Amino acid sequence: MTIKLLTIGKTDDAALQNLIDTYVNRLGHYNKFELEVIPDLKKTKNLSLDQQKTAEGKLIVEKLSPSDFVVLLDENGKQFSSEGFSEYIQKRLNSGMKQLIFIIGGPYGFSEEVYSRANGKLSLSKMTFSHQMVRLFFVEQLYRAFTILRNEPYHHK
């Protein structure tokens, strides 16, 4: 199975991008992992927030296959402990699906089209983080999940 993180817009901060790259590289030792960035929309000045979300939503949905299992990183999603998230990942790995896609939306969230396509929602915290910081937190937690599944010493109880 391939696990993919799909995001809107590149990470502007080089130090943050270096940290993200560190965990993306580590993940490659456990499972096929891809980080795909959909470029930011151009000329959004004259678009309402709903129009921007709709335009981003179309770009997201175009990247999905009907067989993909899609999980949105959303503030209203289910929250897990690190151990619970590792169990969630293990269940998905055991399911035989081809591709598990986690999606981080743009700064204004997801369109209704994306919400209706999703198979689930996951929240990393009750706090709000920038969509760029969420990338780092997610790849670190995914890496942590794999180390938990392998009983490696990265995670301490």
C-alpha cells in the first residue's frame, strides 16, 4: 500500500521544509510514502473564500482515484493517541487497499466536494495550527506510528 500526503501550496520556510524532509525520508524505510504538493492558486484576490475552497477542491479531487481511501486532516476529525493512530494505520495496512491518502487543505479548509469524497477525518489537536505546520506534525506522527508498530525505541510510554 502507498500512503500519500496531499497538500495545497509549498512550504515557505526552509527550516520547516528540512524537518518535513527528514521524516519523509525516514518513512521510506517503513512503507511507500509520497508527499504531493498541489501548487497554490494564482490570482485569488478577486475570489471569495468559498470560491477559493471550491477551486482548490477541484484540484484535490482530480488527484484521487475511486479506490483511494481518503482521510482529511480536519479540526473536527477523530483524535487519536499516538498508539491509537498506529493501530489505525495497522488496520489500513491489513485491509489490502492500494492507496491511503491523507489531505491537508489550504488555509480556508475544504470544499463540500472534498468533504463528500472523504472516507474519514482526522484531527491532530483541538488547537489550530497553520496548514504548513500540520505537515510536519503529521509526518512525524506517521513515522512514530511505524516505530510503535515495529516496537522500536523512538516512542516512549
